[in-house]
Amino acid sequence: MMNKLRELLLAGNRQELERLRRLPGDPALWSEKVTPLIDERLEFLKNNFPVEFRISVENIIEQKLEASRDELLDIIYPTLGQMIKKYIQHQIQLLKESLEEQLRNTFQCGIAGRLRYALSGVKPKEMSDSILSKMDGPVIEEIFVIEQHSGILLGSASRHDTIDLDMIASMLTAIKSFVEDAFQRGDEKLEGVQYGTFSILIENFYTYYIAVAVSGSFSSNERMALSDSLAQFAQTDLKVNLKKRDGTSNYLIRQKLEHRFFNPQMAILHGEQNKNPTQ
Amino acid sequence: MISKKIVLTGCFGVGKTSLFNQFLFQRFSEKYLTTIGVKVDKKVIEVNGHKLSMLVWDIAGEVEQEKVPQSYYLGASAIIYVFDLTRPSTWLHMHSDIDYLNRLLKGVLINIVGNKSDLVSPEQLEYMKAGVPLSPNILTSAKTGENVEALFQSIGSALLLQNL
């Protein structure tokens, strides 16, 4: 009777004991019990990750950054430097244009303005150029006279040694041809290429074009002055020399280019006054 | 020194860039990298004591030459029209292509070049000769270098003769 009663009372416990005995060897049972706990913990971590691990993550990042400081600077420095340089050049250009505009207004508006202009005898453009002459202005670095289409170099002048001049002329022509064909804008021609603070200005003539590599920023007035000067050069100096097209024409064109564009006394762009040609 | 523009053209995959690299740098790669736009390089050759600067324009291949931007051809003194000896589809438009180039560049020197000669057997060569619309000026192999130098030398001689 007592045994019967004990069996009845402990039946539930025995079943539980048996289930617990089987637990270590039964993955399905483990999974049933543990998975909800893991899921719950994962959900908690997902929601509270920044709070729980912020300090640890910050420490790891700090250590990593400290350890790779040189590599990081190597990556960032050139881009940053270039951005700053470009920004400064842009600001100088804006300043220059606004200064020119302001001086023009001051000296040309009203009776008082005209009187000031008459007394000083200095034109606004000259004055702004004089104020900005100490600043980093545009400098003609290289000039190429290139045959249209074929890309054959007819003559060039450069301030410094450069890579193969024939190659520059050909590649520039290839780029020009590509752009003019790709965008199919009728008879429109590529008039310039710009990268960073360096520009290649292109002045198109019928059988040839002149490409001028200029460093530094320049205003639209300076662009026009250069354009006029190139047209004048084409009219007076190139006309004769291009007709010859023999071994000496390249040399003659170079001399003319150097005289016209690299001679400080013939400065077209204000930055030219501070530079001397090396050739 | 006299400079001349020479254009390498033809269908894609015929080996224009391989000829270009073999002539300029004496190297060949099995890898096929399609040319985008145009690639220009220069080599100075000497013919009978006269120096000639060859500016070679390697332009992206097109099935038909009318699809190539015209400005790439303009100003060229010589055209090297390349086809693949192993692929009849590369000489399918040869006649119309050459007609087009002659119309576009009057009097220009055109060389028709059958490339990949290292891959063809004598029987295939016979088959090619029977099917190709215009007979090639020269057969080359950019891989082995066969006739590559000879091709450019013959063009150089012809161009110098025109100039003398």
C-alpha cells in the first residue's frame, strides 16, 4: 500500500528526472530549452549594443587608429592637401574678380569716382593686378602648336623638361577627337581641359590648334587676354613659319613662342612676371 | 625629323593592340583586353638613313569602319587594316570598309594585314585566300613577331618616299 502510494506521488518527479537524465545526450531537447534564451539575449544585444559595448568598441577603434596613423595620413594627406589648394585657388579667383569689380565701380561710378580716377591715373584692372601680383597667379607652363586631326606637333615651348612632346600632342588630339565625337555637338570644339589647379586651354584654328598648359587660377579677363594674344601670335608669327613645314620650322616656332609667352617683358598673365623661363 | 600618323584599325579581337605592342615594345600577351577609345604611342624608325617618327593610333575595334569616330582617321598618312586569318567574320566587311576609308582619306596608304598567321595551317590559308574579298598585303603574327617589323618598315619606306 505504501509502495503504491509512493509510486503515485513520485511519478511526476520520476518522469522529470528521466527527462533531465536524457538531456545531455539529446540536442533537440537542448535546443528547445536554450534557443529561446539565446534569441532573447541576441535581441537584447541588438537593441543595446551601443550601450553595452560602446567603450570597448571605442577602445578598439582608438587602438587601431593609433597603430595605423601613418597609413591613414598617407591616404588622406594628398587628397586633403589637393582639396585645400583647390579651395584656396578658387577663393583667390573669386577675390580677384570681386576686387576688379569693386575697383571698377569705385573709379567709374559718379562724379566723385571719375574724379578719383582722373587724379590717380590708374585703371581699376591695373590696380587689382598690382594688388594681387604678389599672390599665386596663373603661369604659362607649356605651349604646343599641334596640327588638327593628325596630332602632329608643329612646335612647342616649355618651362621645364617634360615627357615626349610628340606623345603629348598626339594624346591631346586623341582626347580632343574623342570628346568632340562622343558628344556630337556639331562644329563645336574642345576649348580646354582642367584638372585640379592646372588647365590646358585650347585655341582652335583651321589647320592647327594651340594648347596652353597653365598652372594657377585665372579670371575670365585673363582667359580673354590669352586668347587674343594667341590669335595675334597665330596671325603674325605662325603664318610664315607654318608655311615652311621643314626641319627648321619647329625650332623657329619654339623661339617665337618663348619670346612671346615666356618673356617677362611680354607678360600676358600677371603671374608671369615672377617666373623666368628655363629654356 | 618627319612625323606621320598611322592608324591601326579592323574588327575587334583581330590583334591590333598585339601588333601595336609587338612593334613598339617587342612583347606579346595572351590576355585579351579590349581597347577603349584610342591609344597612341610613338616609335622612330630609320629607313635608308632617314629617320621617321611614327605616331601609331591603336583604335578600338568595330565590326564596320563607319562606326569608328571619323576624327580618329583624319590626318592619317597610313592605315593598317587588320583582319584575323582564323575568323571569316573579320573580313566580311573588308570591301566596304576599304571603300569607305578611300573615300574618307583620299590617296592614303592602306595596308591590309592578315594577322594570327601562327594559328593557321596551309589548308586554312588556302581557304582564307579563296574567301577574302581583297588580298592582304602581308600576313603577320603578333605572337611570334613574324613580319611585324617588316610591315612597319614597308609603311615607313613608302611614307618617306612620298615626302622626298
